[in-house]
Amino acid sequence: MMNTLHNVAGRFLIFSLLAAATGAIAAEVPAGTVIEKSNIDTVKGDTFDGHAIASLLTEKVEWQIRNYNLKITLDHAKPIPPEPRLIEATKKYSSQVKFDPKTKEVSGYVAGLPFPDIQSSDPDAAVKVMWNYYYAPREGDIVYNDIFVLGINGNSGLETKQSWIYQRYYFKGRLLDAQPVVGDGDIDAKTYDLAQDPQDIKGIGTFAVRLDSPKFEETWAYLKSARRVRRLSGGAWMDPVGGTDSLEDDTNVFNARPSWYKNFKLVGKRWVLAITDGKKDNHVASKSGTPDEFPGVDLKVAPYWNPIAKWQPREVYVIEATPPDEHPYSKRVMYVDADTFRPYYSENYDKKGEFWKFVMSEMRAGTSDGGQKVLLYTGFDVFDFKARHATVVPINGRADPVGITESHWSINGLEQLAK
């Protein structure tokens, strides 16, 4: 009996020492737990929704928590409803899609996901993931967003505030029309960006035609005050967006035709935290001129650009992208949802290979006016850590314009919007 007690006590002591050495048994923290600088070393050893919190934090997200006052409020992941029309279109058309391993180009796309069954062992898995996002971003057939563009100094706070409208019409992959393709299939999408406020920029806009070919986008700039239109260079897709910290290619984290990049590498799959149930109301007009005007941004605490939102666990592909040599970035590491193929954020490196910018999107599931289940952008952020400056884009509304046809999408259409 005494030997038995000694054995039990010995095993208990060994277990206690092992538990102490490994940080004790992990605890499951509740939704609403805030991960911040003061407690990160404590909660990293815990779990949330069955995932080790340490495993949910990417290196650069943890770095922002420790060095830039980022606070992450945990929330249980809400399911993202599937869109039945997308599923049916994928079944109907994906077999027609052809992929050229040499050029990384795709042909034969009509609608749905071009690559519904991607195997990690496929040497072209990473670029196929990006093609799924490129062709089927779950935005809807027509997008109309009212957005604000905030320029934020990491030392002093909000510097500039602008109001814009963003419109995009998809010519391919349409799910609400009788035919999924408008026209002869040469055009993938057309996009308007038009400044609304303040008065000194009102009427400045761009019009872009995204061809469904390896050719670069055709882009024009319009200045209402001069009533002039200027064609931009073919490399405009990777140029800085004037007055912001963003490149055109940063829009919604990734805004290029995948074949324009030199290479995509699948690093693997993992779980991360992302903003997938973003705020619906991102502007409070009655609070204009105060830090509470934009409730999705922490304008009260330096560096003044951190999002105020709940973060949910999501499984992602980790993809390392190599841009062309003339691109400002030397490397991008993107975290792309394994189900919807929407990129949540990217780490971007300069020509010296040093970490430069963190680009992220905030989103939530919703329904378009036409009844299509879509993923709505609620915010878009670019944090330039070298300049200690950020561009934060709260998106304050979404509509699908009724009665607008493809004929509206032209330079003349942009001029009419600018009136």
C-alpha cells in the first residue's frame, strides 16, 4: 500500500513538473477575450475554438500587438453562406477551363470557380487559388460602394478625410442574368473611382477596363474642373494611388491578374484570425470632426489606425507571391481564405527584403439587392511601418444600382457621374 502511494505521488509530481515546464494545461478562453500587449504572453498558451492562440497569430500580427497597440477581440467564426448560383455555375463551366503551366494563363472561363478542386500537391496550386479569387471574388454582378479614405499619421492622428464612390461591373461570371457573359467575352470588368469630397478634389476620377487577357488594364484619369481625360500607362496597376499609402495592386489586398506576377508559391495551410464580421455602420455623421466619427478605427490611441472589430478563426492558404521586377514590392505573403478564396491580409517587403507594409481587408457576409449571397467589404487598410503612416478606408454602404447596363460603363459614363 505504501509503495502504491509513493508511486501515485511520484507520478503526480512528474505530471506537475511537466505541466509547469510546458506552461500548464491550456485553457479555452471565451469569446470577447481581448488579446493585447499586456496579456499576450499569458493568453498565447490558451486556446480559442479549439485552436492554440499562439498558432492563430501570424508573426506580423503578433508584432503589431506588441509594438503598435493592436488589440484583437476574439469572436466565434460565423459560417459564410454558400451562394447556390456560384455552385451551379462551377459545376456547369469549370470543366471548360484550361490552364497553361508555362504562361500561368487561363482560358475558357465563363462563370463560377475555375478551379474547384485544388490539391496541395499540385505545383500550380498557389496560382490556381489566386485565379479563383480573381474570377470569383464573391462581390456580386455590380458593386457600388460609398467609401471614405483616411490619411493617418502614426504620431499625430488623422490628417486627411476624403469621400469617394467605387463602382465595378463584372462582364463575366455574372450569376443573376440569363447569360453569365456580357458581350464577346473580351472584357472581365470595368471600374469607376470618383472623388466626392472635399470640394477641391470633387470630380476627379478614374475609369479602368480589365480585359480578360494578359494585356494590362486600360485606365483613364478624368479631371472635372478641366474636363480632360488622360490615358494612363499600362503599368498603372502597380503604381501608388496618389495621396495614399496604397498601390493600385493593394486594392482589396490583391488587385492584379495572376499571370502578371512572376511566381506564386504555396507555403501551406493554417488557421489565422481575420475580420470576417465587420461593422455595418462605419460613419457617424453627427460625430463629424471627432474620433468617434469612424467607429471602426481607433483614432484615440497611437498609432491611431488600428481596427476596432472582432476577429474570427479562419483556415487559409499561405501564399508567397513574387511580383515583377518593376513592382515596388519584392515579395508578398498573403493569407487567402481556403473556402472563399478572399485574401484577408498580406505582408509586403521592399527591394531590400525588409518588411514594409501590412495590407488587410475587413468583410462580412451579406446579400445583394438581387438576392445574391456576397461578401461585403467593410474596410480596407494599408499600414506603412517605414513611414509610420496609414491609409484606412471605411466602407459605409453597399448598393447594386438598378437599371444600369453595360452601356453606362465608359468615359462618358464617368463624366456623367462627375456632374
